[in-house]
Amino acid sequence: MKSSNIKVWHNPRCSKSREAVKVLEELNIEGEVIKYLENPPDANEIKSILKMLGLTARELMRTTEDIYKELNLKNEQSEEKLIEAMAQNPKLIQRPIVFKDSKAIIARPSSLIADFLKA
């Protein structure tokens, strides 16, 4: 089933991200797969996604990435600076993110996807 309102931010090198795409295929849902490392979101898009997810900037960040340590983000308190860091270094963004209409989830574990799409 083709569904233009379903999107997934995908990193093909990430096993969890590949799992999410596989779940969509198994559910017969042809959503839009966005390789967000190749086409990174800007700060405004990240702010919008944070609202959809109900998360803070830090909660959306992959704090184990080398770039997180290199940029010394551990003690950064400014949401704006954290958002800008993700916009400039999309590798910092948690993945995969599945979008449906104006909602989103971080699809880990991938078993969350089916229930999310039914809601």
C-alpha cells in the first residue's frame, strides 16, 4: 500500500534503521525513505520534529557518537546550540525516525512501528 503520509529517516549503515525499513515492507507500506545524512534537516525542521516527538534536543541526540565528544556537547545547556549541532552534524540525530502525518517516533525497537501506524 502506497502511503505518502509515512516517512522514515533512514541511515542504510545502521542495523536498527534497516530493520525499520524492513518492518514497513513487511506491513506492505511504501513510505518515503529519506537518507537524512545525505539530505540533512535544518534547525527549523529539527525543532518541528522535537515537537512531534515531545523530546528535548539532547534526548534526540546520539550521545555516544565521537562528534558529540569532539564538539564537547555534554555540558552544553542551550537548546539552540544543540539543535544547530544536529543540523550541522546529522550523525548526532537518533535513528530511525518514523513519521505519520504530524506525529513521529524513534522506531527503536522496530516493534513500535506497527502500533504507531495504527494509531
